[in-house]
Amino acid sequence: MSSTVGSTGEASATRSETHVEVRALMQSLGRAAVAAAADLARASSAAKSRALGLAAAAIRRRSAAVLASNAEDMEQAQRRGLSAPLLDRLKLDGKRVEAMASGLDQIAALPDPIGTVAAHWERPNGLRISRVRVPLGVIGIIYESRPNVTADAGALCLKAGNASILRGGSESQRSNAVIHACLSEALLAADLPAAAIQLVPTSDRAAVGEMLGAMQEYIDVLVPRGGKSLVARVQQEARVPVIGHLEGNCHVYVDRDAELTMARSITLNSKMRRTGVCGAAETLLVDRGCAAAVLPTLIADLIAAGCEVRGDEGARAADPRVRAADEADWYAEYLDAIIALRLVDGVDGAIAHIARYGSAHTEAIVTANAATAERFLARVDSAIVLHNASTQFADGGEFGMGAEIGISTDRFHARGPVGVEQLTSYKYVVQGSGQVRP
Amino acid sequence: MSSTVGSTGEASATRSETHVEVRALMQSLGRAAVAAAADLARASSAAKSRALGLAAAAIRRRSAAVLASNAEDMEQAQRRGLSAPLLDRLKLDGKRVEAMASGLDQIAALPDPIGTVAAHWERPNGLRISRVRVPLGVIGIIYESRPNVTADAGALCLKAGNASILRGGSESQRSNAVIHACLSEALLAADLPAAAIQLVPTSDRAAVGEMLGAMQEYIDVLVPRGGKSLVARVQQEARVPVIGHLEGNCHVYVDRDAELTMARSITLNSKMRRTGVCGAAETLLVDRGCAAAVLPTLIADLIAAGCEVRGDEGARAADPRVRAADEADWYAEYLDAIIALRLVDGVDGAIAHIARYGSAHTEAIVTANAATAERFLARVDSAIVLHNASTQFADGGEFGMGAEIGISTDRFHARGPVGVEQLTSYKYVVQGSGQVRP
């Protein structure tokens, strides 16, 4: 600890001394994670499922303690003046605690990817080659606000045989600690190493810097979960591979060959079902060839549902309640009841708009024309492209992949929903009978 | 160009002025690559195969020019005092030029991964989901010495629909330029953008720094191909994802239940077939339980084949010609006719030795005991693990994957041989009939 005379702990330690302590702490977490990962790679599916089921039970049993610690976090956050959306993300109630527990049960019930043979073939010389799924190793998760990430992310990593180092936001430190205690208890009860899921016990920001840099020897992959600035910082500074999802500036394109009823329901659902999720539509593109016929109805639906509409001149001509959009609107990820609206020249106009302004997350076309749909699906370069379906299906659960850790907008390793399978690597197992290479 | 009075070009420009020029040059390569990648993503398989076939023909037709430029590179390299192994890597002859051309023909004949459906499933709500292979985008290749990488790497990237930016070693600049001219000519003849495969036209080392950093907006993935220090520098400094292969410190473990004949041929082939490849065995581990029976023969074989043997005490007791190994030998990737030899306590001793000293590349066990083999294959955490086969099978071609760009020792995205399929990403195509999310 600090050597300053009269020091009473961290608060009075000099910056560099604190940093030395944080580094030592993080290095010890790293070493413990690597050791745990070696055990986890060989852990049985039954042991992992058992730990997850026990963790769910522990969270239900200790829900009063979880809620009490969360109330303390909330009180502190209110004193610190956190914004209403951040407070909402931080807040737990009985329903959210139960959702967290049942999320763990669901992950327990997923098939175990580890050891499964993703491909198998035989060579002319008789060698039999299998590509077998193995864990990635140690996964660092850096997240903000939502305490449920502690349970979700730790559980997903565990299911895929990975050790995790969780670094939650300082505002949710107390809630995270109680949730993490439930996970630790369950790991031990299932005879798995407690270090399989570690929570960084300090809110010192230097810990994040350690995960991005000096811990590259221990951490195989980093997953940032949070706002744009957090994800961007991690992608910019990390010395280890990152699975990041940046923003979801998602588009719905209503083609001249769309059925109006379908266009209405898909537009409304894509935008308004939940406005705060990354798969929510942010821009509506309407084919100039059907604008006169569909625009008034689409705009009226949105406004009636409480959505602000910001449009180009064509959109404003269709309804005077549409406010003027500017260039920034085409780039915006509102995550709110606001939509940008633009007329485009057919499917190629939509493709060009999305290529220029989109974030390569999720885009939908509404059309009854198969050739037009095919062109859109092939040419729009996004993680998820949909024909005649809502962008709000951009979700690992809706894809049938079980829980997810986020939607990746990277092209490398994992793109789209990142579920258990995306948290694995593979190795080649080759069976021979004495073959040597000529 | 330089504004220094009396300057006669780059050589006398100040460092910062040169740097500005290199940056501008690299930015323009980056922009051209992104534009080419968009075209390539939609290029037909036929056009890509045609370009590759034409490139092979151009290399055969211009082989005299390729050899003449290579002779100039060799002359310069000899003057600069390059080592014999580097000179050997740089040197082209008629046979190597033909191998380069037929490599292009082979890549042309591979199946096109782009647009193939890697997985398809249907959801209870009727949504049909496909995971479709798409290119990664723009791939930067940084390599040394071997001019054939210009053809191999450019062709592999093209086959997978990626634009490539090739930065070869300054020592092979002239050879690379002629080979690249053959590729450019073929791209244009096949109606593909010439910028699909670009060669960095300067040997200024600042170009590498640009690829590692300032070009992150343009480059999706970097692939370093060369010595340990190059790969380590790229992995350390790159701001974009890297597919790297570090060293191959490969092991052969001869178990007490091995057949002696098989143990002899696999040991000899793993070490001596070619000593300079990353799949060559560097350490032989022999089960203490069979050492007396097999060691003298295994050592005599190796020494008779011209291999130096460096062993622990047990190995030296078996044959006085064995020199003493020290700790560094267990870590060494000799890439030469030298092998380290150690006695271990059964399969678990071998697993522990490999976990401690190995580079997670390729390891083989020789045993007739299925349970022992199973234990080794499951517990050794390397990209490739083999039972009763030579480590020299660590090769994309031998795996039936066609040409490869290297063997990845990373766990992320691609592990083991990196062929055409590993140079792709994917997207999800979702077909609906009006579904909205409840």
C-alpha cells in the first residue's frame, strides 16, 4: 500500500503508487483467469450447466440483497446527477432480477459448443481431419451501468468454456458485487474454479487501461458493452482483439412494390417497438416511385405513435408536420422516438444511401418484388439484411442463438449477434495411421 | 515533392516532407482499394477465375523478365551482404516461376467461397435465416524476401473477393514489380479493377507504419508474412485486426505404446523432410517408459540424417553424441537440422512440457493406445494436433484447403491454415413475409 507518511489508504496514495497497486491487482486477476481457463476448457457440459443453474437459484434466493445493493447504487447515482436513461439502465426491480435469473437458466439449457465437430473430412492419404470447437480463453468485458451484464456476460463466457474478467461501471459497483457473489458461490458448488468469472474489485479507471494494454499476455479477447465512446476507446486503444459493436443506424426501405399494409406494420415496429435498442430503425427510405401513395399514411402512423419525423423536402411536402432534416440526421443513431425520412430513387438509391450513411448493422427492405429484394440483400453490406421483416429482429434470441453479448458490426471473427458459438475458437484434430509427408 | 532549395528528389527531402508524401501515397492506395473491394464483392466467380488464369499465363509468358528483375534484386542483395537463407528465399529460377504460375492456376480452380450459404435455418415465426459468406474487404499483406508471396497472397485475397495492398521487402522490389504487372494486366483483361491488387511502390519504411496505423479506415485485416520480428512488430503496433503466425515450435511425442517403426519414420519426417518450414518438429519428447527401447534407434536415425541432437541427461546417457540442451533449447524454433530431445513421464509429462514451452502451432503423438492419443489430442491446446502422422502435414494444401497464406497461431477469427475460406466474413440474410417483433 502507500508509503506516504500518515497515509490512510488509497485516497491519499500518489497517482503512481496507486497505479502500481492497480497493475499488481490486475496482473493477479489475469494469472488467475489463465489458470481457470485451462480448467474450464476441460470442464464437462454438466458442470457448466450445473453452475449456471445454481447461479440462477442464488440470484433468486438473494434477490433482496441484490435489490438493496442496487438501491444504494441508485441513491449514489442520483446524488451524482446521472441522467434519467442511465438511471433507468442501472435500476433493478423484482422483474429485472427474475429476468436475470431466467437468462442464466436459458444459457444453462443451450447446447454446449465446446468439443463439437464443426467440420470433418478425409484426405486421399487416409488422414482424417476434424475442426473441433475450443474456447477462446480469457475474455475481458468492459461495460457500463446495466448490472445484468455481470450475470449475462459471465454466463455466456462460462458456457463457451472461457474465463471472464468483468469490469463494470463504477455506478453499478455494489449491485455487480452481489450478483458476482452469486456466480462465485455457484461455481464453487459445481466444482469449477471461482476465478472462472472474476469481477474487477476496484473502480479505479486505471484498471480499464490495464485491460486494454498491459494484460495482453492474459486476455485473448475484449468485449466492450456500452456507449459509443466506450466502444470507440476500446477499439482504438486495445492491444488485444476486440469484438465491438458500434452504433446501429438501421434503415427500412419501402420499395415501390411494397404492400402498404406490410410497409406500415414493419416501419412502425422497426422504429417504435423499442426505440432504445441497437436494432431500432433510425432512417426510413421511401421509393420516390410510390411516395405519393404511401408517404402520408406512413408519416401519419409514426406521428400518431408519438414519433418525431425529420424529412427531406419530399417528405415535408407530404405532411407539414415533418420537420426539416439536415445532413447530421442521416448519420444519427437517435435511440429515441425520432426518425429521419428520405425519398430515394428506387432500390439503387436506397443501397447508395445506406452505403454512405449506414453503420453496417441491420437494414430491411419491404417489397413484393423478388428481384428487387435479391438486389438489396446482395448489395447492402450490413451484418443483417432482412426482406419483409422488422429490423427489431436483430437479436441473438430472435435468431435462435440463445442469449447474446451484443451485435457485432465488425467483419472479423464475429459479425451480427454474438452468442455462445461466436465466443469460441477451433483446433484441427488429425487422425493418421503412420502417414509421413512425401 | 521536396521544397528544399537544390533538392534532387526524395533522397534529399527532409524526413517530415518524405513522410507527408508517403502518407499521401498510402492514403490514395487505401481509397483505391476500398473502391475496388466494393466491385470485387460483386464480381462473378468466372471473372475472378479468369483473372487468375490470365495472371498465370502472363507470368509464364514474361518469365524472362521476372528472372531478369530477380537477378538484379539478387545482385543488389549480395552487395548488401544478405545472409544465405535470405538470398535463397529471394532467388527465383525457372522452376520457382512455374510453381508460382501453377499456384495461380490452382487458386483459380478452387471453389469460390463468396455467396455460399454456411448455415441456414428457419424460426418458428417463419423467418428464414442464412449465414452467407462475404469478403473481409481490404487486406494488407506485409512480407519479406519471397517474391512468390506477391502472386500467392494477391491471388488468395482476390479469390475471396478482397482487395489487397501488398508491401513486399525492399530487397525483392524489382521482382515484385514485374510479378505485380502480370497480375494488373490480368485483372484489366478480366474486366476487374486494377486496384484489386496493389503493390506499394515505395520501399520507404514509413509505408509499413502507415499500414499499421493511419490506414485503419481503409484496411480491414493485416497479414504479416515473414520472420518473427516482423510478425511481432505488426501484432504489437497494428491498429487493425491481424492474422499472424508466430513461430512453430512443434513437438513429436513418442509414447510407450508407440510402434517403433512408425515412431522412427514420423520423427525423421517431422524433423528432416524440410527443416525450414513452420511445421517442422523442433523438439522430440520420449516417454521415459520406453526410452531404453527406442532412444538409441531414434537418435541414431536423426544423426545419420545429419541432424544435431541436443538432449537432457537421459538422452545423453543413451548416446554420447547427444549434446547438452539447456532451457533455451526447449523454446527454440531452429528451422534447421537441430532437434531438442527430452524424456518425459508419459503423456501427461508431454502435455505439460508442450503447455510450458510450445507455441501452440502443431504437435504429434505416436502411440497405438487410443485412450492415450485421445488424452493428448484433447489436452494439447495447439492449432493442429495429430495422432500417428507427421507434423509436416501442417499445410493448407495437405489439409485439402488449397493454397494458404500461412498457419495462424492466433485463436481469433482464423486458427491453423489460413486459406481462401478464412479470408472471408459473413452476413445474415433474413427472409420474411411481413413478420414484426412482438
